[in-house]
Amino acid sequence: MKNSRDLEKMLKLVEKPARYIGHETGSITKDPDKTDVKFGFAFPDTYEIGMSYMGLQILYNILNKEDNIACERVFSPARDMEKLMREEKMELFTLENKIPLSRLDILGFTLQYEMSYTNILNILELGNIPLLCSQRSDDMPLIAAGGPCAYNPEPLSDFIDVFMIGDGEELIVEFTQLYAECRKKGLSKHEFLEQAAHLKGVYVPSFYDVEYNADMTVKSYTPNNPNAPEKVMRAIVKDIDSAEFPVNNIVPFIETVHDRAVVETFRGCTRGCRFCQAGMIYRPVREKKQETIMNLAKEQLKNTGHEELSLLSLSTSDYSSFESLALELMDYCSSSNVSLSLPSLRLDSFAYDVLDRIQGYKKSGLTFAPEAGTQRLRDVINKGITEKDLFLAVGQAFELGWNVIKLYFMVGHPTETFEDLDGIAEIARKIIDMNYEIKGPKGGRVKVTVSVSNFVPKPFTPFQWEAQDTEEMFIEKHNYLLAKLKPIKGVTFNYHDTETSILETVFARGDRRTGRVLLRAHELGAGFDAWSEGFNAQIWNQAFEETGIDKAFYCHRKRDFSEVMPWDVIDSGISKKFLENENIRAYRGELTPDCRMSCNGCGMSRYADCIPEVNHEQIRG
């Protein structure tokens, strides 16, 4: 970058200058000249979003524990800062030492959401790094990426040199130390990648040739380098209880989306919802011991001064010792004047007792996620919840004083009909009526918010082969629900943007060719597409038109089980046969039980121990 005075002048002209200064409590600043590797951890969104991501804190902490590695943070500058940087020709820099990105050894992106992909290209451009792998010389940083979206790396394969698939805690250190060794030996970037390809979880796109059929589907993936495996097996941390977890977290100077202490209780999910990618790719379930969780929580709260603690998992109350843990946490947080947040609860009697004690008289809203409006469709998606379950839970909530209910649904599920949409409105209506029946005319109104997202078929799910609704179909369903819900007093209706849902599918299921439309959209000015004020549909439509990429081919076309998928080069641990069988069972409306109750043969046992023996009495339905 130019110099510190130039930066000081710029910071006086932008909103929230604390986004760019670093030096927060808990941040780590090393002398980069005394380390072997300068690693930039890049979150492709603004500081407030990125600093709320626990994975950043985990990997930042792990890398900086290595004496020879300096890990520094990189975020997307907000539009006002970006404008000034371009005017002043200032390169984007890391927060800790203000190192220009082009002087890093490795720049690693976390891929949390497909709609952040244009921000990745913008970060590279602002860092004076050529966007295409083929245009980068050996003295440019190695560009890496990982995270859930890396399970289909192909849309970014023209821009990312190497992907790390799966759990990162062990792999990222092994990968970076190998880089340090190879550099000391004077090996080229290509030679390093050849060695890195032997690591479990490492995918180098340039080591594979892709052939296409006449109908434009993928024909095959063939390794073109003897070091590349036929399939890349994801990295798995088998023992998360002993895995590194930060207690000296970075404490931001400004408010972030989630400003609190966070401790992971377990990783994975056993429920098997057929639309849910996280529930598949994070298998098997691995738990931390209760003692470990408590120690981490106490240390993190003591070191950060946070006044709120939250637990991190896909379903908090599925932790096998949840009742014991919740009681111990409540006692500790109460005595320490710390608020406790328990997200993703399956609301049974015990959970309500917990929430009642946590929230006392100030009862915030409760959230339920039926996902579909009828039992038939909930069976199709393997949700495993009945209307009886839902209404018993809501009734208990009303009796204990809650009056704000949030309901989450998804439209566009395979086999969905308008009767299923009627079921959404009927659930909302019944909840309003229940409040009156339980509390009487003087009990006050209940506020019910119905939020609807759009079905996006994701890789490594039983619905990965399904067609997504067209934009017109989504709009019709949204309008239908609006007409059904608007007359019901006390109900608010929200729905997700249709155009971004379709674009999300393009990149969730895209092959290498979709990188062309991404590049063109970036050139036309696309960015911050995950933000409603940032997304510009006109730019994207122009990019698709100019590149000849057909959205319908990737979104609205149902695939055959025999079709080669762009992500078939990755082995998630879940067998394709299991996913096929789950898809067939969905169309039959057959439920698949929680795999804590019995093994359903998903294939994970080939690579890692599945869940430990648990007390099935504690598994809530």
C-alpha cells in the first residue's frame, strides 16, 4: 500500500473506519519478515459479516499458533472505501500488518455462500492479482479456497488454484507447512501443488481434464497429472473434542452481526432432511464433552468480555447430554450476568423450561421451521415433524407467555402442489386461533411471521438431481401465499428474492463453464450480490446473454441418476447410491429414521466412526 498517512486520510472519509484498522483485542500481529508463510484469510464480504463467522476465528487461531506462519485477515471493503482505493490506486491490504495482497504467499477464501463469488473476483482485482489462474506467475500469491461451497469447486476453477474440501482444522496447517517446506526447497508453485494433491481434501482443478457430451452435460473427469487422485476425499477431523478451538477471540471495535462468545457443541446432523446440504456434508456427528464445552465457554467469556454466549451446532438440543449441559450453562451464565442463547432447539417440555428461565419476563420470539405446509410434503423432505408436534409446542409457548412466533417454510420442494401452500396459510391461521383459545379475548394479540425461502437443489443431497422452479413459478407461489395470508390479522409474510435463488442454483450446480458468466458479471460491475441493495439483475442477465450460458440448463432441468455431476470428482463420504435411494423414498413419501436410532447406510462409516453410543431416551423427536 502507499503509506499509513494515505490510509489515515481515507479513513476520515468513509463510514465505519474501524472496518480497516485492525489491532482489536485478541488479534495477532507478527513480524512477517520472521515467518515463512504470509497467509491472508479472506472473507468475501464486509468486516461485520466476516467477523461473525466462527470459522474465521478458529482457523486464524490455529494458523497463528504455528511460529512460522502469520495469518492475517482480509475483507471486502465497503463501496465507499473501494471507490477511494481505486481513485488513489491503493491495493487492498490485510488488517494486521497492512500487507498488500499481491505480497502474500497464500490468499485463502472461505466459500460460505454462492452469492459472494463476485466479491472474490473483486478482492483479487483490488489486490492487483490477475483473476485467472493461467495469468498468474510464480511470484504471485497462491489462491486457495475452502468451506461448504467448495464441495462444488467447478464454477471457481478458473480463478482458484487449489481447494481444500472438508474440515479445515488439521488440513490447513498441513497444507501451509507443506508450502513452507516446498518454498525452502525452491520448488515452483506447480511442484508444490503436485505434492499437495496427495493430501486428503486437496483438489487442484488444473490437474483434471473435463469432457462434455453433445447435449452439454459432463462426460468425464480425467486426471492429467499422476499425482492427482481419481476422486478427492474430504478431510475429516475425527475428534473435535481435542481439536483446537479459540478462547482468545478477536473482539471487534464495532458492532457485528453476531457480537457474542460462541462454542461448538457438536458437528454434523443425524436428521437427514433431504434438501439440506449441511446435514449431509458435515456427517458424521462428533460431539465435544460437556466438560470441554464448559471450559471453553468460561475461558472465552473471561478473555473477551462478551455479555452473551451462544452454542454452535446444526440442532442444539440434539446434543446427547443437552439437558445436563443446558442446566450447567444456565447456572453459570446466571451467576456471571451473561445472557445465554440456545438456537436451533427442538421445542419439547424441557426446552421450554430452559427458555423460560433464560428469557424470564422479556420473552423474545420463538422460531419454528416446519419447512412445508402439509404432512405429505414434510414426509417427502424427511422433516420428521407433524402438525401435532408443532401445535403442542406453540400451545405450550402461549401458556408460558410468548406472543411472537416466527415460522420458516421453503417453497418449490419436489412434488409441491398448491394444496401444500394452502397448508402454510392454514398453519398460520390455526396459530392465531390457538392464541385466542388459550389466552382468551384479553390475552393480547400474537404476532406470527411467515418467512418463505426458495428451494435450491444442492450438491450431495438427495435432491441434487431435481429441477428448480422457474422465476415465474416462484412468483406465482409467492403471490398465491400473499393472497392467502394477507387477510389473516396478526400475520406478516416475507419471502426470499427469486432472481438470487436462481443464480444461487447456477453456481451451486454449475460446471467450469459457468465461470465465464461470473467473470463477465464482475466486469460489468456486479458485487455484493447477497445484499438486496447490491444485486443488479440487469447486469447478470446481460452477462448470461453475452456468454451464452443458459440458466435453465443448470436450474430448471431435472437430471437422471446416471448423469455425471460437476462435483463427482469430490467424495463427500456419502455414497451416491444412498442419495439415489433417498430420492426414490422421497417420491414414495417414505420417512428415513434419525441415524442415531439405526444406521441408514449413508456410507460415512467407510471413512470415519459414526456417532458414539448415546442414550436414545434423550433424543428428542
